Amino acid sequence: MAQAPMRVLVVGASVAGLAAARALRLAGLRPQVVEKLDPTVVPTAGIFLPGNAIRALRDLGLDSPLRPLGAVVRRQRFLDVAGTELCAVDLDRLWQGVGECRALPRADLHRVLLTGAGGAVRHRTEVRELELGDETTKVAFGDGSFAEYDLIVGADGRRSTVRQLAELGGAPHPVGQIAYRSVVTGGPEITEWTALLGRRCGVVLTPMGYGRTYLYADERLPAGSAPPADPLLRLRELLADFRGPVPAVLDAVEKVQVAVTDEVELGSWSRGNVVLVGDAAHATAPTLSQGAAMAFEDALVLAELVRDRPTVVEALAGYESRRRPRTRWVLERTRDRDRTRDVAPHLRDRLLRAEGARILADHYRLLVDPV
């Protein structure tokens, strides 16, 4: 007698959810994907994908459609406020044999992932309740419908509803950082990933091709600080003393997204047949640009183990055991790098001139290895 197909629900249709749906499809499953937002809501920021993110996309069979998009980034430069270079990292060398680094609009990446996941997403569909059983979980949706699943994947981000309903953790923890993001067109040509480091703040400019630059800036503030009422005005104040390409880029900025940066750190990522992936399980500050990469890797490992282990519970235990050391590394290296914002610039800059390239490349050492 043929075994009934596994009923799988993926909650969240952003990077993590679509990657999980794609990986599960490659493993022979047909997950349903639900998203509480309207389909007209699309990401507007940019994204930088390091080599391990591209390797994971290759394993997901999505590197070819990504290749025409955005810009390949071969070098990272770190400058002081005056625009003088402190150190540089050769990305081709760092990620040799792993994958190229690429920057592109998040909307372009979302379209690639959506196509790879099969394109079928139930939008405007919110998960309201979970009733966990011994082998299955019943789900109540916001539209009044109910369904039962053998596996539920919570890929609904830092403020995950699934995490809360499954009693795996509450709200994320602010880290004392406010982040500003903008996609800039018409500014000066930026050809390399370029960071300028100030006192308790910094800015990164990344080329995305076709005359577009992704601007990311952050500032250290006491935990609990609220975002400014006028993000563009605050961004201009924050970067007023920065030189190099910053003034010309600021002149071209039209809109700014602002958000409080937070972390998610949990004692467990699963309960019964409910599991968390991506930022819902292990969000960090974006300092190492590893959010998408970790989500892609989560998806691949989860799908492999669900396919190969005899039970869902065993698969989820194996997934967490295999993924935790890598995500913990990212969290610790992110905290290490963010702490340098509290070091006096003259001391920090002296260290970066002497040892910066080695230190910064070492933050990715574990991630060069396969998943």
C-alpha cells in the first residue's frame, strides 16, 4: 500500500520560507506556503550575498537565474571617516572554490526564489493557532479555515508568530543599534564594497549594477532606543563628517528605511513537528551579511534530513544539531565585529591598518567549509 504523502506547511514567503519550500520540493515533497502579507508587498532594499550564500543557491539549483542580476563584488575596502583606506579583503581569494559574492535588489532575489519554490503562495493568510499532537499539528488560519500537517516550518522572520505559538520563544532582543537602508540611483559610481567607519557608527556602500548603490548605515544607541521620526534627516546628520564618496551618495538618497536591529537566540528550534528556520530561529545583526546565507543553508540541511531520517522528530533533532555550531559562529563573530564600534577610532583604525585584512577574513573561516 502506498504511503500517504507528507503534509508540509511553510509559514512565511520571504527569503527563508521560499528557500525552504524550494529545498523540500527538491527532496520530493510538495509544501504549502502561506504568507500573511499582500502579494503587492515586495522588498525594496538591496542585499549582499557572500560566497557561501551563492554556493547554497547553487545547491538549490538557482544560481543560473541569479547570474544576470546585480553585480559581482570582488573586494571589500574599509576606510576611515576621511576616506583613507585602512585595509581591504580580496573576496575572490577568500571565497575561492566556494562562490562569487554578488549584490542585487532584494526584489530580484525574491523573484528567483519564488519561481524556484513553485510560485504558489497563499497570501493574506495568517496562522492564528497551533495544536500540537504526537505526530501532527492542527493549524487554525486567520480566514477561519483549519488544516493538519506532518511538518510545519516557521520561516516567518525575527518576529515569528510560529515561534510564539509553538512556545519556542518570544520577541527578539534589541542589540542597541539602529539601521538605515536605501537603494541609491544617480549617485557616484561605486565599484567595490566600501565601508567607512566612524565613532559608534558606520556606512557601507555596495554596487548593485546598472548605476545602483545599496547604502547601509547603522549607529550604536542604548538598547530600547526608538527609530528617528525623520530617517533621512538623521542619516544626513549621522554621516555629516564622512568624506570619500559619502557626501555625493547622500545627495542622491531619496528614501530611507529604518529599523531597530535585534537578535533571536533560542534554547530550542523545534517542538514536536514544528521547526524554525532562518531569522525565526537565529537572527543576528546584518554585520556579516549572513542572514540569507544561513537561511539557504538551513533549508538544504532540513530538507536533506526530512528526506533521509525515518521520522520527522529525528530529522528536526538532526537539523538543529548540525546547524547550531555554524549559526552560533555567525552570532559570535557578528558580536565581535560590532563591539569594534565602541573602540576609540584612533585605536581601532591602527589595529585595522596592521591586522584588519586577516581579522576580517577570519570571521568567515568556518563558513568557507561546506554545510
